[in-house]
Amino acid sequence: EVQLVESGGGLVKPGGSLRLSCAASGFTFSSYSMNWVRQAPGKGLEWVSSISSSNSYIYYADSVKGRFTISRDNAKNALYLQMNSLRDEDTAIYYCARAPECGSSCIYWFFDLWGRGTLVTVAS
Amino acid sequence: EIVLTQSPATLSLSPGERATLSCRASQSVSSYLAWYQLKPGQAPRLLIYDASNRATGIPARFSGSGSGTDFTLTISSLEPEDFAVYCCQQRSNWPLTFGGGTKVEIK
């Protein structure tokens, strides 16, 4: 089955750290760019970070730049998000999402497959 | 940053009716706009990419149109499973941005 499954969410204090994981299955993970998108309670979707299939392109939202690090392990079919210096406003459901590619530097930055998300709560 | 404004915020309709949802961009995004369906506790689902292309497995009752700054998602005849939140997303410029969403609820 083609799917993405996030894990690693939980309750963390402000200033703390958390590492999210996304396990991919049913497709050739190394051929796709991957992304993290979040949704805060009662709010809309917010793009967080993106990484291309070969790590050539990495992007971050200004709201997380310098605090979050996206990475991937193509051998393990896994995507990660290391989140440091967490703030109250980082509280959200974090989704892993796939973006198709059409060549080494040709990426369609829309999201054709999503996971169900993992909840991150930052509170004291 | 490109701001996407969706309207209306809520659409109250009955099954079988036609739904017309709008997404307006603060500057041109060409045709680089996607639509998603969101339901609580489920993975979001891609409906339309690049303004008018239906994603794999999406029923023909979903259609998208528009270019530049004005886009429309149309559901020709609402099925019970279509009552959900719909949001748009642009990939023309970084950062990637989403609209605030339109909730389609049962009247």
C-alpha cells in the first residue's frame, strides 16, 4: 500500500526539542521530493519545509528557519524533521507530504500523497 | 509572500447541489495552483493540480479552472462524502502558501 506514516509527536516544553519521522512505503521514495506541512489548532495549513530527492534543494519557512532541520534517508525510506527551540506557536499537527519530480531539477511542488499527521504540543 | 484568499469561508449546501469555491492570489501564480480536501483525522487529499488537472482517482464531478490570480473549484453534484474543508495552494513562488480554506457543510 502506498502510504506515509508520521511518528514522534508529543508534548514538549517551550525551548525543548523533538524529532519527527515519516515512514514511506509502497513507492520509490528516492524518486520524490518530500515536505512537512503543519496545521495549528483552528488554523489553515502552513508549509514548513521541503527537501528534494537527492538533497539538492532544501527550503524552510521563515517561521522555522534556524530552528528546524529537514533530512531524509533514502535507504530507509524515511523523512525527518528535527525541531529545536520549540515555541508555543509550533503546536500543530505535522503532516508529511510527497511532491512528484520530473527530472533532476524539475519538481512539482504540490503534494500528491499525505500522511495522517502527528500532533506536536508545546506547552509548559 | 503570495497570499491566497478563499471564499466563502463556509458554504451550506444540500447533497446533489453544485458547489463553487473561489481562491484568489495576491499576485499571479500562473497556473501553479492546487486544491486539497481535508477531513478530520484523515490524510489530506490532492484533488486538482496546476489549476485544472484532476489528480489520480479523483471523480469527474471535481473540476478546477482559472489562471493568474483567480481560481475556482467546482463540485458539480455534491455527494455525502464531499462535505469537508477545501483549501488551495500555490507553487509559483517560495514560500509555498495555502489558502485559509472553505468549509462545505450540509444545509
